[in-house]
Amino acid sequence: MKRYLVLLVLCLLAAGCSKKGGKEAEVIKIGAAGQLTGPEAVFGADMLNGVKLAVEEWNTKGGVLGKKIELLPGDDQAEPRQAVAVANKFVAEGVVGVIGHFNSSCSIPASEVYHRAGIPEISHASTNPQLTDQGFANVFRVCGRDDQQGKAAADFAVQKLHVKRVAIIHDKTTYGQGFAEEFKKAIGPAAQVVAFEGITKGEKDYTPVVTKIKAVNPDIIFFGGIYTEGGLLVKQYKAVGGTAPFIGGDGIMSEEYIKIGGSAAEGNYATFGPDTKEVPSAKGFNENYRKKFGEPGVYSVYAYDAANILLQAIQKAGTTDGAKVVPAIRAIDYNGALGHIQFDAKGDVKESPYVIWKVTGGKWQQVK
């Protein structure tokens, strides 16, 4: 009797495992990682909705390899340690690919986890060169790099605005400081860098910094960081009598920057990709996104294309095995909402056109 009970328990366990394995085999899990909570949650929501749209469209057509796609969100709260925790959780949950992370300070440490697990990671927004310079074959990004957008910002400041004196502020993060250093490098001898200051993320009073910046009388102020601090900086700089415009990058390209900065944000600049409203290939994406989520965020389309690239590569590879999916991503010749995308040997996009945006009439407008 005892032996019978033992055998019965073993059979039940085996049946349970078999059922669980069968259920897991019915779906393909992908992760979407970003700052879903906290002060930068707007960017996280933009990312998640873009991936959701791509997944829903694929599932409507029958999924991938005859299986439905299950999306697992991961909230890294824009914190490196939390990003690593999210990455490890994704690995444990059996995801076959990850879209994200947003912040370079999150993507870089998380990429080590994905690299060890052989899981492809496609960042929609991490621009620090170190992400792909690591040499991890499984790491890609659909956005540009800070050495590219740093040069675009510097060229615009010198050639179009004819600045001679430049002040630089950064938020001491991997993204913010790295971007600031690339901008400084690109400026070279064309203009004098009269200040290079770091601030602490999360603080609310930057009066001492902006007062110091005002005293050196710059023609323009470069900011490497995110819209939360950027909006406060420009507002407080104008409050102490500063008059120079700010120029930043993709991190401040949010309506939240304008909400925080108020009228002080007017006339400020940023580097980013072209306006997708004027990109013919993005028309379908824009229409479908608006029906489900409202107006697309600046990074929604990047996350959408990143998800489509991952799923298309899985379909072409005929498997979810990372060892075969990674080469399929690298070899992909993709035409999506952002247009034509191919990756170079590092995992960067071969073409990444940066343009200049300006706050005009209380809205971000692409400079023609």
C-alpha cells in the first residue's frame, strides 16, 4: 500500500509537470523592460504600449511558429540593481527575448545577464556606446548612439546657432554624463566650454548650479539627462535671470519636459529621430496606436519596431533558441514603422538619422 501511494504521488507530480510544460510550450514569452513606475514612468508606458501593439498584431495573425505570444512586463524603476533583478526574473520565467531597457545604466548591467543566458536583448532607447561596444553578440538597439547625437547637437550649436561659449550640465548617470562627454568632445575647439557641472538625480532645487552657470554667461547650455531634472533646471535657470537656451537629447524629448519647465522650456532644443507623423512607413503604426492607447510617445514606435524585429527573427529562425535567433536578428533586413533597419557587427543600426527639435508654441516641433 505504501509503495502504491509513493507511485501515485510520483505519477501525479509527473502529470503536473507535464501539464505545466505543455502549457508553457503553447506560448512564446517575451519580456519588455523599462521604468514602469517612478518619475520617468511616462517613457516606460510608451515602451510597453508599443510592444503590446506589436504582440497583439502578431497574435491576431496566429502568433509565431503557431504559438501565441505572452508579454511579460518588467519594471526596472530606472535603477541598475532593479534592472538586474528584472533580467534574472525574465531568465527564470523562460523569456526568449527582451525589449529594453530604456536607461543605459539599466541596459548595460542587465545585458550581462541576458548574455550569460543567451537571450537576445533589443533596446529601444539606450544610447550609450558602451552597450554595444561590450561585444555581446546578443545585444542590439534600434536607436542611435550618443557619439552620433552628441555630434548632431554640437554641429547644430556651432554651425546654426553660432555659439562661442557653452555650458554643460549632466545628471551623473551612464546616459547623461556619457552624452555630455560626447557633446564636449564633438564641440572640440569650435567653442569654449565655460562650465561642466554634474547634478544629482531626484533633487528638486538646482538653484546653486544654475546660478553658477548664469555667472559664466554661456550662449547655450547643454543638458545630458532626463526630462524630470531637465525641466526643473531650465525653469530655475530662467528664474535667476538666465537667458541662454538649453539643448539636450532624447532624454528630454517628452511633453513632460514642457509641463515641468513651463514657459521657460520655450525655445529649447533637443536631438532625436525624425517626426514619425511625417514618415510614410509609420502611418499604420500611428493610426493603430492611437486607437488603443492615444497619442504615441516618442519611444513607442522604437519599442514597436524592436518587438517586431525580435518576433520576425524568431519566425525566420524557426525556433526560439537564442543561438539561432541572435544570428537571425543580426542578418535581418527589416522594413517597419521607422523605415529600413539593418544591424552592423556591433548590433547598432547601420543608419541613425538625428534631427533637431525645438519647443515652439508649447510643443516639440521638428526643425525644418
